Amino acid sequence: MSKLMSAKERADALEGYIGEDLDNSIDTLYDFVHVQRIKKVVV
């Protein structure tokens, strides 16, 4: 990877990284909420 990335390339890479992380966090949160809901129904 070249050291001299344009500002746009850097922004795109950062945006992609943050976006991926956010998706993972939302999935984890959704799974947690879903499991809690199932537990309430079962108990």
C-alpha cells in the first residue's frame, strides 16, 4: 500500500471500516435483544 493515499481514499477506507464495525454492533445488539425476547417467552 502506498504511503501517499489521497484524502478521498483515506476517507473511503475509514468510512468502510466504521460502517463494517457499526453493522457488526447492530447485529450483536439485535441478537441480544432477540435472545432476551425468547427467554421471556420461554420463562
